Amino acid sequence: MRGDGSELNERKKMILKAIIEAHVREGEPVGSKYLTQNKQIALSSATIRNEMSELEEMGYLEQPHTSAGRVPSEYGYRFYVNSLMQKYRMSQNELLRMNALVKSRLAEVDKLLESATQLAAALTNYTSIAVKPRQSTLTVDRFKAVLLDEGRLMLIMLMSDGTVKTAQIRSEMTLGADMLERLEFVLNSQVCGKRAEEITMPLALAIEKAAAEAESLVSPVLKCICQTLEGGEGESGEVKISGVNHLLEYPEYSDARKFKELLGVLEEKRDILKLVTETETEDGRPRVIIGSENSVEEMQDSALVFQKIRSGGRVIGAIGILGPRRMDYSKVVSTVEYIAENLSELLDGSPELPEGKKPSGNGENS
């Protein structure tokens, strides 16, 4: 598959990395002369030009207009983020500013997210986005579990608004009447009256323990319940944006019509809310969406990096950075990850910054 890097030797990887980092910093097409003079690559200009030409043929670089230089393609950026990017080491000042936010111990999630988005915009010089999903008031008044066959059950939920919701759940284990009776009892005693955000990981573990032989059903059943509760009041939520003016500093946003369309998406907020809340991240790490990978057409000339913030095993928000595809991914990913992880720990009640998260550099890439 083009873009996975399997066809690149170490020399091509070195040149591609150098071009991407130079283009992010300078904003101009990068030529072989620049690499030999500024990146201290011990190769001749002719050799570098040949490698650049091959990287272009492979889809990692593009040649804008008739310029002798190259710029990264989306494939190039994606491979850089996945395989070449080195972890950004935060400066003493950056860590102090972020630690001040974490240690302020603001009580309300809204205030934390607002402060976090302002700080993220200031630190990265891009636009920062904070998302707080809708907190549903819908609850379940009563559960009924009905055995359909030995591998399926129907969960019937009498909702607090008077409606009745049903869902079929499959199981790899053989189901029995006693098992569903136990599950029904536990759900009615421990889940009735709780909002979606109150169904936390500690509660799920307690329910699994109480469910005894029905333990394996708890996870899919709770997932179904949460989806029902979260989907009961239509799409809504809050999006806070900071630093939109930073985008004007980048030539990628000089097209007035396109920039106006992007502003419309940011102001309307619905597409961003849907994109962030419905996109799953792997292992809780920041998600990087580059260019046309974005389902929102107006954002396909940009890059978006975000990470969800969790408390008690539940997603209570997200923090993200929007900028040009020519983004300093190393710094942005580290900033988003640091803020999200520490806000999660703060909201879970950790009194101090975790051990090991000390200043580790001077703001340069390692």
C-alpha cells in the first residue's frame, strides 16, 4: 500500500524527514541545495535530487508549479506521523504553564476545558478546540431481560421520559433463564436512575462482580445502555474554540473563500462535535487526521489532532488542535497528549502531577 513506508530505504526516510521538518518550519518548497547546506546531509545534490524524484514518484512528495523544490504530500505527512516523528520535548516554560493549569484544580469541567483550549492555542500557535459532549438527563426506570434463544437476549428499557427502548444482544455463551434473571436484578438495583455519564468504570466492575455467572454479558449490555441514553435527546454538546486568528498567519489560509467556509464549520460546530465524539482513538492516544482523511470537506486542507479526556472510565470531553497540513505534528501531539492525560488524572482526583512528568528538554525535538 502506498504510504506505508515499506518500500523506503533508510536514506529515503532521512531525506523525507528532513524535507518535512524544513517545510513545516519555512513554509516553502525544499530543494536539494537547502538540504545539503542546512540539514547537513552528507550526500551530493545530484543524489538528493534523484532520491527526491523517486519519493515524488512513490507519492510521498509533490512538486508545486515549476519549482525545483518539493513539498510533502498527505502520504508523506501520514508516514512521518506514524513512523518518522520524534517525540517533542517540552521546554521548562511550556511545562510550567501546563502544570499551572493542572494544579489550579478548577472544579468545573467547563472552566478546565476553556482554560485548556486557550493554553493549547497559545503554546502551539494554531487553533485549539475543546469538546464537551452532551450530558444527558435521560435515565432508565426499569429493565427487563427476555431470552430469545440460547445465544440472544432482548433488553427492554422503560425510559424516564415514558418511552420504551429495546435492543437485541448476542452472546457467545449459552444463555439461560437464571442468568438473565440475575442480570435483570443487578441492572434494576444498580443502573436504574443513573445518567450515561454516571455509568463509570468502577460501577461496571461492581456490576460484573454482582452479576456472577452473567458477568460476560455486563460489558455489551452496559455499552448498549449507554448508547441508548446518549442518543435519546438528539445531537448536541459544546465546542469551545480559541486562537482562530492564528490561522491567518499561514499562507495555506490566504484563500478568502475557503477560509470563510472553514470559519463557518468552526462557528456552526456540529460537524466538529460529530467528528470528535464519533471517532475512536487507539489506546487512548491522540488521533491525527490529515487533509482528505477528514470527512468534513471544509477541513480537508487542514490537519486535526485531538485526544479524548476521560474520568472514571467515561469520556467527558476532548481537546484538539486545528492547523494547516504543514503542522508541527511532534509538538502538537505532545501538547494535546500532555494536557488530556493530566486533565483526566486531575478529574479522577489525583492531587499532584504524576511522577516522571518533569521538564525533559529545551523545546527541541530529540
